[in-house]
Amino acid sequence: MKTDRKEIFKSRFNEHYPRLCSIAYEYVSDADDSEDIVQELFINIWDKGKDALPDKEFAAYITTAVKNACISFLRKKMLLHGIYRRCPIGRSAPAGRGYS
């Protein structure tokens, strides 16, 4: 039975991966980040057993999941960027700004 699950998962991955990467790219505008998001999504799908969903439900689930994953990625990126911009650690402090 595990072999069947692996084969179905592999087939679904190959079928949906390019489309999901395209969707992710529309959100994050970076090919590497898009692929990472989709690969992590498929790992979560396997771990949670969502690969057992019927085909139509699976397609709808992963489409929504990749959009949500992209939004989460962008939120984290914005948060980290915002913190980094305000945090003087690891950068030269501007003169006269009270960072000494």
C-alpha cells in the first residue's frame, strides 16, 4: 500500500508542480522562493496525509494552500525586512542617531 501511495503522490507532484510554481511566482516574484514554497507544501501534504484526497478536492486544496503559503512567506519577509531596517545590530550606526 505504501508503494501505491508513493506512486500516486509522485504522479500528483509531477502533474501539479509546474502550475503551483507559476502561481507562487505570481506572488513572490522569485523562482527559487517559488520552488521552495511548493516543495515545502508537498512535504506538508505528505506529512498530513492530504495526498489521500480525491483528485478534484486535492487540486482545490493545493491551489488554496500554495496561495496561503505565499502570503505567509511574504508576511514573514516583510516582518524580517522591517525589523532589519530598524535594528542597528550588524550595521554601522549612523552618526548622531544615539545608537552608541
